[in-house]
Amino acid sequence: QVQLVEAGGGLVQPGQSLRLSCAASGSIFSFTAMNWYRGAPGKQRELVATITRVGSTNYADPVKARFTISRDTAKNTVYLEMNSLKPEDTAVYYCNGKAYDGRWTDYWGQGTQVTVSS
């Protein structure tokens, strides 16, 4: 079973940048898509960014033009580059992999905290 491990969260000031990473224990091509979600207290977990097996990307409206999802297939790692961070970006960010093998299965990392505050 593939495991996902996030890293890179922290405390930054508004306008600064962070890069999150999600390292998979197996090939990321085993996933149909890999996603970054975020969850804040009192809010529903929301999808932030997606990269598909063929490399297509998609972003939630609040992060478009600020966040970039990418991958390094040699390292089996997916990244989320976050620029121009805002206090409302504060959340726990989760890496997710969606795999299909007759049925859909979700794999989740443990999450990494991102706090944007002055």
C-alpha cells in the first residue's frame, strides 16, 4: 500500500511563499490523480489543486495564479508552490492520491500545518 508523507508547512507572513512536498512510497503513476486539499477549523475540507497522471492541472478559484502544483516523477513526489500567501490560506494541507483498480480508493497523507500571520 502506497504511503504519502507531506512536508514543508510552517508559519509565514502574508505575501510570503512556501513549498509543500508529498513523497509517495511507490510510483505516483499508480494514481489517476494527485491532489492537495486543505482543512481549516470550522470549514469543510476543500480541494486546492490537482495534477492528473497525464500532467493536467487544475486549481480552486481562491488559489489560481498564486499556487502551482507540480511533480517530480523520478522522486515520486508532488509539490505545491504557494506564493502571495494570505491569512485565509491558513489550514492543514493534505496530500491525496486517487487510485482506480476496479473501484476508487483514496490515499491520504498525515497533513502539514500552514499558518499565514503577521
